[in-house]
Amino acid sequence: MKVGFIGLGIMGKPMASHLINNGFETYLLDLNREAVNELVELGGHACESNKEIAEKSDVIITMLPTADHVKQVLFSLDGVAKSGKPGTTILDMSSVAPEDAKTISEKLQEYDMSSLDAPVSGGEPMAIEGRLAIMVGGSEKDYKKVLPILEVVGENIIHVGDNGAGSTVKLANQIIVNANIAVLSEAVVLASKSGIDLKKMYEAIRGGLAGSAVMDAKMPKIIERNFEAGGRIDINFKDLNNVLNSASQIGVPLPITTQVREIFHSEMVNNNATKDHSFVLNYFEKMANHQTAKGGKN
């Protein structure tokens, strides 16, 4: 199976590397030539256009920042849809709104192509390890076709329903993750300003009911004040907007998510868009007039 991969950013590059290392004939496209060249050294094949990657691939993975980027790659004049082979499967692993996932699926059918929305969770560390959680929406037939690909980049892979279902589950995931990070940040500032060693706090809490995968992923970054992005504030802000837009359409009030979105919005307008989403800690530090110390102890 020949696999195209469009979008070699924080998540896409390690995911594509797993495909190459596991023997998939992998065609690569990204504006970042350095990322492409690194993967070519592993055995991948560089492409110069959407048209070229479409002509060479049986399955095309898109891992892009927004639905608009995905639609541009697929449906522009030189896009994948017009250049690809009938029967090609588009595996969109970006985080897009369910409405966009459904629209993309319907439009691809006009070109005798199919699609799956298969967003991921786990951030850069799990992408590097090949242990992402993947929630898949689309037909059972297409799911079975791409499952060998998904098993290379993911560990917990669940087919959750028809087109749009994967994106809906990802929205639920983003509510839980980002609300958890916000509450964790609030608790950290309380403990730190009270004089608690944050390393000791983490050790005391992580094994109890408050412990979580989010805590294990983000608390070490908070303690060391390492906010290099594994999951960027702007990407998660986009996801939270998608959550609220989709919820509004079906009549689901989300008061907690609305507040969390505004916390992320504050960090966006303060020029912190590209930092890791654990940097929403900054919002609570400013309110408390207290910055946590690197290493966890003031």
C-alpha cells in the first residue's frame, strides 16, 4: 500500500517516520523542506505538489492545522481530489469540526474517493513513541483498509461511527484535556504560593483520584517551566472554538468549556499562541501575582 502524507509538523513528522520505518512506501509533502528531507533520509519519497502525491498514493494522510487547510489540499485546482485515482482513501488525522468532516466525505464521493476522520490524542510524546489514541469515523470497509497504517502510529484505535463521529469524539477529548490543564494550573498556583514543593505535590496526588494522563504529561513540564510546544495553545484554542460551534448547533450548553476557551483566548492575545497549552498556567500566575519556580520549589 502506497501512502501519501501531507503535513509534517510536530505530530505529522514522527507519525510519517513510523510508516517509513515499518516498510510503507511513503510519499511526503510539506512546506517545510527540512522536515521532508529528514524523512527522505529515512527512506521516504519527496513530492513537489498535491497532484504528484495524489498520483502516487493509494491512501493519503492529511495532518494539517485547520479544516480550511485540509479543503485547500483536497479541492484546490491542483488538489488531491482532481488528481488522485478512483478508490483513493483520504485519512484526515487533523482535528476538524464534525460538520467539516462530513462535508469533506460527501464532496470526495463526487471523485469516487472515500474519507475517514481519524483525529489523534497524545501529543508529540505519544506521536514519537507511536502510541497515539486514534478515534475513527467512516465506513467499516475503509476503516479495515487503513487499520494496518493506524496500528503503526497508534496504540488505542477505536472505530467510533460514521463520518464525523471521529471528530465529535475528539471534541469531547479536547474538552476533557484542556479543562483538566486549566484546573491543574489553578491548583499548581495555589500550592506554589502556599509554599508547597510542586514535585512533592505531584508525587502525593498522582496516585489518587486526581491523577490522570494529563497530569502525567503536563506536570513535569510545569515543574521545569518547559513550555516548548507538544500541543500548541493556538491549535487547542481552535479545537475549543470547534467544540462550542458544534455544541451550539445541536443545543448543548458548555459553560465550563466556554470559560476554558476564554482562558486560552487570553493567552492568544498575549502572544503566547505557539507555546505548549500547559502555559495557560501563566493566566493563573498573573491573577495570583505569583510565578512558580523552575524545579517546583520557591
